[in-house]
Amino acid sequence: MSKTKTANPFDYLPEDKLEIIRKDFEKGNYRSDTFEKHLKSLHEDDMIPEEVLDIIEFRSSADGKKTFKTSDEFIKWLNK
């Protein structure tokens, strides 16, 4: 069975939302070299913009509480 490629929802985000993700990318230690590759990677990992923005918001409001370096780490924590 062939997989149907879906459009990357990160390509259609408003600039203010993209800026939030871009700032997080610049602060973080991600496996992608460029922001564009980072967005593509998020999509390939089946992340949606709302999930990514929620993770970023959670990390920025944690005030010294638990932080997560990857979305997988965060999702595993949520599922505990």
C-alpha cells in the first residue's frame, strides 16, 4: 500500500506562530540544521502545529519545572 503525502501544515502557519517556533528552534538543540528542515522534521514525526506550540508554551511557563528536549520525551511524560 502506498502512503499518501499530506501537505505540511507548518507551511501555512501565520507568521506570529512561525516566529514562536523559530525562536524555540534557535534556543534549542535540535537535530535539524535549518529551521525549514526542522519544520519538515516535525511534520514527518506526525506533529501538528498546535502540539508543537503547546509544548513550547509548556516549556516556557515551566519556571524551573521539568523541561523536555524532544516532543517524544514530552509525549511519553504525558502518557504516564
